[in-house]
Amino acid sequence: MANWRDKVGSRLGEIHARMRDEIEGLDRVAVAVYDEETDHLTTYVHSTVGETPLSHFDARLADFPSLREIAASGRPRILTNPGGTAAPRSGAARRVLDSGVRSSYTLPIRDDGHLYGFLFYDSSDEGLFTPSVEKRLWIYSEMIRLLVVHALGPIRTLAAAVKTAREFSRQRDEETGAHLERMSRYAHLIALALAERHELGDEEIELIQHLAPLHDLGKIGVSDSVLLKEGPLEPAEAAAMKEHVAKGLEMVAVMVREFGLSGVAHIGMLRNIIGCHHESPDGSGYPQGLKGDAIPVEARIIKVADVFDALTSERPYKKAWSNQAAFDFLESNAGRLFDAECVEALVGARDEVEAIQARFREK
């Protein structure tokens, strides 16, 4: 499935090919994007001669002092024989060195006062990045910077709209901010585990986490008497609650129209998450009664992540289940109410689940 990252990656590949005609030995051009809200760097696009040393890279900028310095100064960094005699301090650096990189040139990507990420040039030639080569890189670096900023502009607009909608949602629902933080990270764990089988790229994995908190956006349109009721709902109330799916999709349509996001490819993923996260593999879910693989994988992921956290969270009307009890419930209903692969992925990440729970406890 072609998407915005594929298009940027294709254009980067064309630029890299042109650069290699002029600069022999330029083996890799890569971009990592930066999320100011979470302080995370993630792989975005790259053009590499041979095998890529990094995939599904996700790390905090705080863990890379040299990159923080580059971001602050705005000046490039040139490394020659970056490993030297010392062992690399991170797994990412180790993989890059093992791939044969012996010199690198790194630039920050900034626009309008904001850090968008970093541009990396790598080579197996220790002496490649001379002052003359650096001058020749300038125009290409500017082309890549503009390419990335232009591509990320609509995405950042969507992120702002998502954040606003998320805050409205949190004001009305009994689900706390900690719940949304936990379930979005559970979704990220599951997506990582399913990435190879379902051809989920870094873009999709990142978006699943960021869009997960909007799964119940439509609850904004459900009356307080239904939304905030403690205890079982009457049939008419349950029917009214189910309408939050349609209301959520209506709100997405408003966001698309008002923020001019019709051309943003991953709006489809947001629609899938909101519209299908109550579907079940056996067809017993709602609103469409979809079965099995007809349910988008992102919606299957969100359902497992959301239900697990709901079960293990205390509410005024219920005690929190233990992790084991919740895992048992998911496994006993795998293939019927919940996607079996998603359940297996979450159950297999017990240590990571506990770490997320410790970090985002209810206040």
C-alpha cells in the first residue's frame, strides 16, 4: 500500500542516486523524525546501498547527547571511524558500525523554530566527508530538508487536531489520561510484534500508538446519563452507547474538512480505529459485524489493548483484575472476541506491560 512515507522514500532514493553520481562512496542517506511531545526519535525514510542497519528504530533524544548538541547548535557533526577503539554505547550505533559505516555526517532538520529530526549521511570510506564534499552536500541537504518539512506539515496539523480532540474526550469519559497512555503503549507493543507478519512499517506502528487514544472519540456525543452511569446499561442505553462509533466517524469528517486533511493518507487508519475497534473475529461485534481479516489490523490491535487496560484498571463500579486474570480472559476468547495474534503478542510482552503500568499509574 503506497503512502506518504513511500513517496518521500522514493524521492529520497532519487536524490541519493544523483548524489552518488557526484560523491562516490556515499552509501546511505537516512532521516529520523523527532516528536517534541514525547522526546522520541523514530526512523522515517532512508536510501541504503546494501542492507539497512536500522529498522523500527525508536529512542529518546535524551539518550543521545551528541544529537542534542547538534539540535541546539544547528551545526553539522562529522564522525570518522565512529567506533574507534571504544565499544559503541547503543545498540543502534553498534548495528551501524557492524554494517561497515566508517564515517558519518549528521545535520539537524529545523523549520520555523521547530526540530523535525535529523539527516544522516553514512559511508564506508573514513575520509569521505572533506570540506569540498561538505559544500556539495549543502544543496542536497536543503532539498531533503524541504522534502521532509513539506511531508510532515499535514501530519503535524493532524497531530494538533488529534491532541485537541483527545483533550475534549478526556473531559467527558471516565477513562483517565493514564488509561489512554497505557493502552496506546500496549497497542505499540502489539504492533511491533505483528509488524513483519502484517507488513507494518515504522509509519504504521508509530501512527497506531498516536491514534489509539482517539478510538472512543465519539463518546463526546453520548449523553452523561448513559456515559457516566455506574453499573449495567439498559438495552436502550446500550444502543445509545454504541452510537459513539458513528459519532466518532462524524467528528473525523469534521476534522478533515476544517483542518484541510483530505489529502493525508493515514486518515484512513484513524477511521478504521474509530469505526472498527468494537468488531470481533467471530462477527459478533458492531457496528458492521465484520469477521476475521475483514477487520483492519489496527482496529484488532486497539481492541485488545483497550480491553486489557479496562480489565486491569479500577473503576468506581469495579475492582481491577490482576494481569494474569486479564490475560486468561483474553486467551480464552482469542479467535472469538479478540484477534488471536494480538492476544499472543500482548501476553508475550508481560515484562513490558508491567513496565508501562509502573510508569503510568493512576493518580
